[in-house]
Amino acid sequence: MKEQVLRKTLLLPESLWEEAEDFRFVARIKSDTEVVRTLMQAGLYLMKLREDPVYIKAEEEAVERLNNQG
């Protein structure tokens, strides 16, 4: 069964929208809708990763290595 598509209105600061437009150009994304969807999916995926204990440990080790380089 096809998932229902919802229509929403977003209010964004101009600077944030400009960054999204820059990303859209670089990624060759054709529509505003697709760039918002892509960025939302990426952000949600990263938030899930940050809850993963394996990711948390790897991130902490990377930060520790960077701090010890100085």
C-alpha cells in the first residue's frame, strides 16, 4: 500500500534556506521538495546513529584522538 503524502508549510530563516539551495545545486537535486526530504532523512538517520552505542564509542575515540594531536 502506498504511503500517504502530507503537505506542510515550512518557515525557515533565509540563511538556512540558502544553505539548502546550495546543497540542492551541488547534489543536482531537481526540486525544493526533494532537497527538504533528502536533508530531513539524512538528519533523522544521523540522530539515530548518535543513539547507537557503537557509534557513540567511535565518536568519543575520534574526539580523543583529535584532542591528543595537539
